[in-house]
Amino acid sequence: MTLKHSILVTGANGQLGQSLQKIAKNYPDNQFTFVERDTLDLSQAESIDTYFQSHQFDCIINCAAYTAVDKAEEDTVLAEAINHHAVKQLADIAKAQDSVFIHISTDYVFDGKQHRPYVEDDTVNPQSVYGASKLRGEQAIHAVSPKGCIIRTSWVYSEFGRNFLKTMLMLGEQRDSLTVIFDQVGTPTYATDLAKAIMQIVEKNKHSQLLDKNLGLYHFSNEGVCSWYDFARAIFSMANIDCAVSPIETKDYPTPATRPHYSVLNKAKIKQDFSLNIPYWRDSVQACLNSL
Ligand SMILES: NC(=O)c1ccc[n+]([C@@H]2O[C@H](COP(=O)([O-])OP(=O)(O)OC[C@H]3O[C@@H](n4cnc5c(N)ncnc54)[C@H](OP(=O)(O)O)[C@@H]3O)[C@@H](O)[C@H]2O)c1
């Protein structure tokens, strides 16, 4: 009997973690271990050390993160602990244990001043504490250089947890009209599509060993481009919710953290390296609504 490929998924209760749990049964050659904060607390260095003293995996997928973008402006120490120091520690462990390390980062490492989709080596310039902490996490991984990859993604939504799509569904049922920002442009990412892409990468790497040779940096979102306003309109239209949406500018909806005005990600590299077929964002919104 051959041993199954062992995969650890951190942040099991988050959007991406739950999406990986949802699709795990489609990958029976792998033995998944899903851990939550109770088992592996990324804000506690000792918790991480203790866990890995008795555990070792072929692959670690780090879906855990401090993701409260506005709260991070005040909560800098915790954001830094989880998004930077813990990531370095996980990268060190992955390297020492010869595991493939797959880490998720964000479009918020960019300042959003560009007018064409961001490629992986475009200049980074985060505008928020969250974005800066995620960037330092990336930089720490590059310094350690385990085998694996960093995948930057954007505007993640799913059936799980709290996200823009679910907030719109709730508000749309409660109100007759809403205002939504139309001068932040990007691409939504259905967490199930990202989870499938990650598993396709894991599977392909078993044969190609591409990630064993070089630490990869990739961009992933759904295909297409929209503003939050367009995203809201699409959700209401597809969910048959009668709620008028008016476009407003970012300056009319101030938030503690500054977000990029333009953060469309160019996905040519990940599509080429792993033969990915990425769904159009509106098709994935429909898929998510269908499974709610
Ligand atoms: N959401 C987005 O729009 C977005 C956009 C770009 C990039 N990303 C990145 O994509 C990845 C996945 O995001 P997501 O949307 O799935 O995030 P999420 O739903 O907020 O989930 C994050 C997970 O991290 C866990 N976590 C937080 N602090 C922890 C700690 N101290 N120890 C262990 N676990 C901890 C949370 O646990 P609890 O359930 O216990 O709180 C939660 O399960 C993250 O790296 C994020 O930065 C997200």
C-alpha cells in the first residue's frame, strides 16, 4: 500500500479553509489534516513549535491569516504576529521538514496606482497595516526559500463566514436602496475556485516538481474586472433581489485602512505553469449563489 500525500491546512474555519474541506473528497490520494486556532495558534510561537514537534506533512497550505483589514490599523502587533512572524516560522519548519509550503497573500500589497493588471514582479507598496504585514510575510518566505509558492489573491467570497457577497444578500433583503463604491476596481475570487486551483497545483507538482526547484510567486482571482458597485449589482440581479444600488466614491465611504483603487491581478503565469482554466467572475458568483 502506498502512503497518501499528507496535507496540512491551517485556518480550517476560514473561507478558504472551509472551501478546501468542501472539495477534499475529490482528492482521495491525499490525507488532509485541517487545523483551527485551538490546535495551532499562529499568534503563539510556542504553539507552532509544539505542534510540529510531533507532526510532519508533505505539504502545508497556510489559509490562516489576520484578515480584519480595518481593525489591523489599530491591532498592528497581532496582525504582524500572524501575517509575518508565524509565516516565517512556518516557512522555516517547511524547509526543515522538506514540506511544500503554499501560502496565500493579497492584492493589498500593491498601492493600486497602476492602470494595467498587476504581474507578480510589479512594484509593491502596501497602503495599509494589513497589506504591509502580508508583504513582510511574503518577504520572510522568500528569505527562507522553502519549496512551494505564494499565491496572491483578491476580493475573496464564499458560502462561508463573512464576505461582501453575503453582506449584500443580507442588506439587499433589509433595504430598498444601497450605495456602493465604484472607484475601487478589481476581480472577485470565489474561494472554491481558489481551493481547486491550489489542489491542481498540488497534484501537478507531484509529477512536475516545479515548486520543488524554485519558490513560486503567483496571482490568482477569477477572470474579468469589476468595481464593488458592479459586483453588488451582479449579486442582486442573479439573486433576484429588488434593491437599488447607487455608485459612490471611496472618499464618501471613509474606512480606517486605505485600499488600492485598482488591483486587478494578471494570472497568465499561474495559468501557464499549472494549466489552469479560470472561471469568469460572474459565472462563479452564480455558482456560489447556487450552493448557498
Ligand atoms: N478575504 C479576502 O478578501 C482576501 C483577499 C486577498 C487575500 N486574502 C488572503 O487569503 C487567505 C484566506 O483568506 P480567507 O478569506 O479564507 O480568510 P478568513 O475567512 O478570515 O479566515 C482566516 C482564518 O485564519 C484563522 N486565524 C486567525 N488568527 C489565527 C491564529 N492566531 N491562529 C490560527 N488561525 C488563525 C481564522 O480563525 P478563526 O476562524 O478562529 O477566526 C480563520 O479561520 C488569507 O491569507 C488572506 O490574507 C483574503
